[in-house]
Amino acid sequence: MSGKVMAARAAGLSAGFALDLAFADPRRHHPVALFGTLARRLEHGVYADSRARGAAYSAALVGGTTAATLGARAGLQRLPGVGPVLAELGLTTATTFIALGGTSLVREGDAMAGLLDGGDLPGARQRLSHLCARDASNLSEPDLARATVESIAENTSDAVVAPLLWGGLLGAPGLLGYRAANTLDAMVGYRSPRYEQFGWASARLDDWLNLVPARIAAFLVFIVTGRREALTTWRRYARLHPSPNAGPVEAAYAGALGVRLGGSNTYEGVTEQRGVLGDGREVAVADVARANRLSRQVSSAALFTAAGLALTIGASRGARR
């Protein structure tokens, strides 16, 4: 693609990011929710306790989403008066808005902070389900605050940094292809008896797609805060987390905020003893607002990184001509 097209991609990422800041995720008829409905219906038709069947399911949905976006881009480029530059700008803007979840994430963090500040533990326990799947029925105030900070950290990487980077590299197909894979991981990637085999491919694909973005997200935590503890905690503790990608980001957040994350979590009645990340103090309610501010800063830095990636690709291709 030409330098002008890549500049249009960078502008589209910025415009879509601004739309997410202004409007967040629509509460009804979100394209990702519609994709989830389609995925659930397909699962009912093809499910088997089989890795091969699950891999085909994941390939069909992620591959189909990516192919459809490629087709839409090609079709827009052929429209009279549109061409490659306007097509890239418009489609990247729309798909960035669809793929990002950063503003909705920090709004959930704000809601949790408000409930915890007000001493409404039952409300906070119920609200936590908007952020993560852990059992909150018996969580204390510090546990709820810790769960919120961990979710903000992980989802800043998953819902903002990763889609922006894939968008900078591949444009709209990268944005929607990544979001499709990430959504499938959330739906079938859990290690439950039903999805141990069927969800294996979706979970591994999401791990692979987030391998580099998660580490860039962790590094951006250090860049925006300037706290060396973000790097040292990442280096020392990330490996203790069971997730290869959540570990670096959560550890970097722990170091930057001066808190301890990780520990014991319960999912669907099963308690997991996760490694403790960091050597700071216990998470307090006030740290939720701090984590939200850090999420916004990392998100903005990720936008500059992704836009810069697109412009660099365009410049390098122009130099080779």
C-alpha cells in the first residue's frame, strides 16, 4: 500500500479512538455482540469434545470475519469517487470504533470505584461480573479492588493495545480479525470441562495474537509512568501468572502502582492459587481510580505507537520504490 493509504490508516485509527472516547460501546446492537450471537449459534450446531472440531470452528469464524473485511475494503475501493485512500480511512475509522473497548472499560472501573467508596459490597460483587468471570460472592473490599485493578490491566492490553497494534499493521482486517479471536477466547477459551478440548484452538490463537501486544502494553506502562518498578516487577513476577500474556501486564501495573496483585481466585467453584505479583502493599479502593488513569495513559500511548507503525510501514514501502 502507498504512503497515502498508510497515512489514511493512521488517521482512521485516531478517528476511531476518538469515537470510542466520545461514545464508548453502544449498549444495544453492538457488532461484537452480534458476532457473539452468531458464534453461539454455530457452536450449538458443530460442538464436539474435540480439538479438531474446535479448531475448525475458530478458523471459520476468525477467518470468515477477516475475509469479509478484506472483501469490504476491496469493494469500497472500487466505488466511484472513493478509491484506496478514502476506503482505508473510512473502514479503519469504523472498525477501530467497533474493536476498541477502552472507554467502556474505564467506565466499569469508575462504577466499581463508586460502589466500593460508598461501601456497597453487594453491589460491587454483582458489578464485578462486568469485568471478569471470577466468583465474587465472598470477596472482601480489598479483594474486589484487586480484581478490578487486575481486570483493568489485562483488558487494557486485550481491548485497546492489541487491536490498535493489529490495526496499525494490517488495517481493518487486523482489527476485526483480532477482535473475533479475542471474543471467541472469552466465550470458549476457559478451561472448563465443556471447553477443555473444543476451546483449545481459540485460547491458543488468542495467546499467539496477544504475545507481542501484551509485552508492548507492559512496556508502555513503564514509558507513561517512568517507574522502573514496572520493569523490575514484570521481569521478576510475570512468569508466576498462569497466563503468558496477562502476567507481564498485570506485573507491570503492580510495579507502577506499588501494589501486590495475584493470589487466590475462584472460577465456577474451582479455586486457583495464582502467583503473587509484586512486593508492594495490598490493593486499596483508591488504586482503582489510579489504575483507570494508567489505562487511559497506556491507551493513548498505544494509539501513537500503532499510528507510528502504520506511517513507518508506509514510509518504508515508499523508500523501496
